[in-house]
Amino acid sequence: MSLSRPTARSALALFLILALALSVVPGLAAAETRTGGTVVVGPDETVRGNLDAFAGSVVVRGTVTGDVNAFGGDVFVAEGARVGGDVNAAAGSVRIAGTVEGAVSGAAGDVTVLESGTIGSLEAGAGSVRIDGTVRGDATVGTETLVVGSTGVVEGDLRYDAGEFVNEGTVQGRVVRDRSIAQGPEFEPVGGVGEAILDVYGFLVGLVLGAILLLVLPGFSSRVADRAVSDPLRSGGVGLLALVAVPVALVLVAITIIGIPITIVGAVLFAVLAWVGTVYGRFAVGEWLTELADVENRWVALLVGFLAVAVGVRLPLIGPLVELVVFLLGFGALALVAYDRYRGRSGEETEPVEPTETGGESAPPA
């Protein structure tokens, strides 16, 4: 049995999207690199080698034999967990309750070595740093607030530059204030460079996915953009409903043991569709802007949409709102057009019924 052209195109699009997702999320094929809303190394899990994580949060409860290189909102090495190498983090917060054999370094909002935590050395540029555990080597810190708690131990030297410094613990080496630390190259560039690399990476990967969608599903993609532009309130509302309802449904399915595999597959598909929705949201913005300029070119619209949203999400105060609205528009329009296609409409009207000579309507042909 041969596939129809629309079905074949849909299958090809799904294959290309999944292939791109696998290339962007190598953690599905290799343990060394993972991405997602939350990256977790379980209590009984061992990652052999380095772990490169790009995520909103990173939690290590098991063992990583190499380095942990994390770009995310939060990084947590739990009590009992072990990292055989270094922890290099550009994150909102870094908390170490387990063991890090190497150095903990990076730029973060705050860095905390908890009482149960032990690290090899510390190099941190952060808003606040607190040491309640053990640093076996030297600590070099540039921060607004530095606290060595009563249970904190620094077995080497402590070099710091801080607006406020409280030392209630033990520093076995020298304690030296070095005002050049805050200007040192080891701190300031870490967050900025990492953020810039991730921004460019995400921009290019999203642009590639958009090109695949326009190339393989041009008609469907145009209908999604048209629906988002012509009916933004309904599209946004459906996007918000799906964003809330689908995760809740997946959790309810997961309550049963037999539902866990279904939930895992559903979560992966939901994440892929949400990603596609963000791309369609940007494409819709580009379609709207190019229509205002009397330009009709889908490739130009795709590029303009990505550039416009890239600027919009960096606006002070409203940047996160711009990103959310664009996502909801694209995700909701995608759901609406997919539903229309499922119902057999696909945005097309049914053929009119011709009247008979007596004024009635003729029956449709068999």
C-alpha cells in the first residue's frame, strides 16, 4: 500500500524533526550530553566521562566520573552524589551537598557549599557565596557577600573580593583580600560567553527546523502562520490550554504502572511539538511583519520572525512576556490547524450542492 502525498510529506517531516531533535539532544543517544527542562542523574546512575548539560536545572544524585559542564538555571549536587572531575557552571544558583573531587568554578547568582559538601577547590564569581562544607584546596571568590559558616573549612588559601565578608569557620591557609579578582578574566566572561554561545546555537537550530518545516510542509506551515495572525486570541488561548492540560493529563496517566511508558513517550512528543510551536510562532510574527511591508516570501518571513523575536525577548521587563506570547500563538495555531486537518477540513470548503429544476437540491453523487 503506497502512502498519499500529504501522508508521505507528514512522515518525512516527522522523521526530519526527530532527527534534528536527536542531534540537538544527544543525551538520547549518548550519556555525555543532555538537554531539557531538568537534567537529572539518578541515585543509581553512573555517567562515565564528562556530562555536558544544557537545561533549566541540573541535578546530580548519582555519579559522574568526569566533569560536569552545566549551562542552566540551577545546579545541585545532592548529598551522597559524587563528581570525579570539575563542576563548571553558568547558572542561577550552584549548591554542592555531595562530593566534587575537582574544582567548582563558574559564574552564578549564588554558590553554596552545604555542610555535607566537599569540593577540591573553589573559583566563583557570584552574587553571594557561602561555605558551610569543606574546600580541600584554595578558594578564590569575587562576590557581593562571602560567608564562611561555623562548619565551613578551607584547607588552603582564601583569596577574595567582597562587599561583605563574614568568617565564622576555619581557614587553614592565608586570608587575602585581592581587589583585582572582580575584574579578573576568570569570572566576568563565563556567563556572558556561555549565554551568547547558547543564544546563537538555539537561534541557528531553530532556524534550521523552520526551514525543514517550510520545505517539507509548505502548505501546512502557511496555514499555521495564517491562523496565528488572523485569530491570535483563539490561538493563544488554545496554546495556553494545551500547555496546562497536557502535562496534567500525562501525570494522571503516569499514576498507573502501565501508563508510565505512555507518559514518557507522550512527554517526548509534547516537548517536540512545543519546540515546533515556538518556531511557528516566530514564523507567524515574520509573516505579519512582511505583510505590513508588502513582501510575500516565506523564507524572508522566517528570517524576519526569528530576528524580531530575538530582539523582543531581550527587551527589559517585557522580554519574557514576548517569548511566552509568541510560543502560545504558535503552539495554539499548530494545535488548531492539526485538529482541522484531523477533521478533514484542512481549511478547505466543501463543494456546493447544485439545485434541481424544481428548486430542490440534488442528491450528492454516489
